[in-house]
Amino acid sequence: MKLPTKKRFPENFLWGSASAAYQVEGAYTADGKGASIWDRYVSLGDVTYKGSHGQVAVDHYHRYKEDIALMAEMGLKAYRFSIAWTRILPMGRGAENAAGIAFYHSLIDELHQYDIEPIITIYHWDLPQALQDEYGGWESRQIITDFDHYARILYREYGTKVKYWVSMNEQNVFVTHGYSLGVHPPGIKDRLRSFRANHIVNIANATIIASFRDLVPDGKIGPSLAYSPFYAQTSHPDDIIALETAQDYLTYWYMDIYCRGRYPQSILNILEKLQIDLAIEATDEAVLRAGKPDFLGINYYQSLTVAHNPLDGVVMGGMNTSGKKGTSKEQGIPGLFKIVQNQYLTHTDWDWTIDADGLYVGIKRLTSRYQLPILISENGLGAIDVLDADGKIHDSYRIDYLKAHIIAVGRAIEDGSDVLGYCSWSFTDLLSWLNGYQKRYGFVYIDRDETDDRTLNRYKKDSFSWYQSVIRSNGSNL
Ligand code: BGP
């Protein structure tokens, strides 16, 4: 038997970075843009760190040429960005906004000029407020038609220019945070409504993937999920069962429906006991079957460790959004599992574990389960960076983090996983949804904070030239 030759990163590997419209663009009412649920939500006050919002963000809408020139200088191969639905259709449906459509044409053309592959995210959380007001957004099946209409406009406009598309960003986060924990818009805390909205999102996702097949036959599309592989705290069978349950509940609940068109039975059994009826309709199965992805997008930041959680145990909630280490609370679902500290790992200032091996483990687990190509659509370190008097930012901690995670991706490829690319989060600093501007992720520092837009000048961090050399050497120079 001939053993396969070891390979690290393939020739056309997509060395990229990612962002989202609300977090970078700003210009929140410019050129006919309508209001999104995030625009409205932050205006309620005190829902984000220091009341931070994306009205100006890092002004990418006006400075995209400067930002893309920096990407070109770095040698970036791919840039994942999201389209603001409210720029294309200010009211969510109805009249198209020519200026918004033109903006993304310019952005894509600018990327192409430097041979940077655009990766479009169709939905990164900024639902048009008009659809929320009209019928409750993702809680109504009316959104399936409207979402499909919006996606078809994007396919019509950009389908010949863009090959890679992410249909939905982190459904597991925006649904649970928006409908169950109530910390994202629309700020609802209701388990039944959360499960039902999630099912509608699944149908909408499958619907736009089916439309993609007709309109962008040569393209590739897949959803991106926030993925945290789980470890059990101990080898006690109760902890192993907690691990299995957490995995089904928090990961496969979303991924199985994308890739296999059905929910894990173990969780359906739990929902039955809780008398949660998903309101599945007769035609849903066929829609899900016709809407399977070409690849699976993975946003990986951390692994999670779980343990048994008794019926009177801890509940979900209690995130650290201040950057003060140790302020997050233990959380879980009573009777199922709880998330605990892992004594072998270190943590960021926001209490996220730092665990490159988790990415290796995660890619391998998903490859075994789904046999699909994987795109690392986000990975990065949120940290408080310091701009020196000489305009330098020495972010060796970010280089260490990214280096270890890229090595993990390489190991998974060597072990046989098909990984299309790696998008760091993020290229420039940007707004973190709940954590303000102090939680920085970029290779490029931007001069602003939560309360002051400042100069918005761009400064290259040490990690900029490091990633440049990683890309130039196709991942051998780490
Ligand atoms: C993911 C989102 C991104 C980004 C990132 C970092 O969940 O897709 O939009 O925000 O996480 O998270 P945070 O900003 O909470 O640090």
C-alpha cells in the first residue's frame, strides 16, 4: 500500500481575513441605507459595552480603498465581508437601492484589482428593522421569501464576480443570543420562540442555497457556525454523557440539519419532554434536502469543557463583556451539562480559552462526521492593544495565538482534512458586538474608542508583517 504524501497548505489555499458590515462600515444612514435591528437595538442604551455602536464603526464604507490597499500590501489572498441587507433593500424587501448595490460592486472590483478573492457573507446578523416590525423577523415564515429575494439580488449582481459565499453567519449565536438569552436583538428570552425561530432560519438557509444552485452554478456556498469542540472535565461517565449531550445540543443540532437535513434524535427527544414543538411543516424536509452546502464554515475561537449539571444546577448567561478577566459566570443547562474551567488552558481577558489543539480536534471531528470541505471563516484573538508613541503596536501575543492555530490547521490537513482556507478575524480592528472597540482583533490598529471616533487612522501592528510572511511562504514561514 502506498501512503499518501504529506501535504501542508495546498497551492491555492485562501489566506484571508474576515469582517462584517455592521462591525466595520459605519455610514449607517448613508446613500439610502435602511435601519437594521442592530441600529435600533443599540439605540435602546446600555445594551453594549459603554453604549458602543456601529454608526461610524471604523468607517470602512468611506475608507475601503485604503483598507484594501493595505490588504494588497500584505498579500492577502481572500477577504470575507458581509453585505448589509439594508443597503440593498432598505426596507428589507420592495425597492432596491442602487447606491447600496453599487457600493459592493466597487468593493468587489477593488479586491479583484489586487487579486484578492472576495468571500461574501449574505447574512451577518443585521436584519432590516422593517421586517422585524412588520412580522417579527425570523419568527415568521414570511421571511423565507424575503430572504430568498434578497439573496437572489446578490446572486444576480455579484454571482459572476464572486465564487465563495457564506449563506449565514453563526446561526447558533444570533438565534440563542437574540431569542433565548435576550442579549442580541430582538432581545427576547423565550426558549420555545428561540427553537421555532431557529427552525425558520434553517428553512431560509436551505432555500437560498437551492436558489444559488440555479443562479450561481459555478459557485460554492456554505453556512458558518461558531464552533467550539467539547472536552469532558473528567472520565466520569456522567461527564462523558454531558459531553455527548452538549455536542448534540450546541453543535450537531445546527450542523446535522445543514449537512444531513435532519436534527439529532437525542435533542428531539429532549424537546418532546419539554413540550417544545418546532412547528415543522410537511414541505420542510424536501427544502432541507435540496439545500445542502458545498462546505462548512467554522468560526473557531475556543474549545469548551463540560461537566454534569444537576437539575438544580447553573443556567446560561453571565458573559464577560468588560475585558476584566475572571468576571464570566459558570453556565449551563440544568439536567444536561455545564461549561467549566479547563485547568490545562490559559484564557483571554474575556475569559475565552486559548487552545489551538481544539481547532485541530474540531476540524478532525467535523471531517469524520460530514466529509465536507471546511473553511476556517474566523479565528483570532481579541486583546487590548497599545499604540506606542512611535505609532507601533507590539502584538506578539496575537502572533503566538495565530501561529499556533495555523499550525493546527496544517496538522489537520496533513491528517486528511480538506481545508479551503483560513480567514483570521479580523483584518482591521473593528467593533465587537457587545464588547466595544477595546477588544481588538486586527492586523491593523484603528485609532478610535467607544466614546470618541478620533482620527480613525490606520496603523500596522507587528502581526501585519508576520502574516504577510506566512502568506508569502504559503504557511511554511511561521
Ligand atoms: C463571532 C462573530 C464575529 C465577531 C467574532 C468575535 O461570533 O461572527 O462577528 O464578532 O465572533 O467575537 P466578539 O466580537 O464577541 O469578540
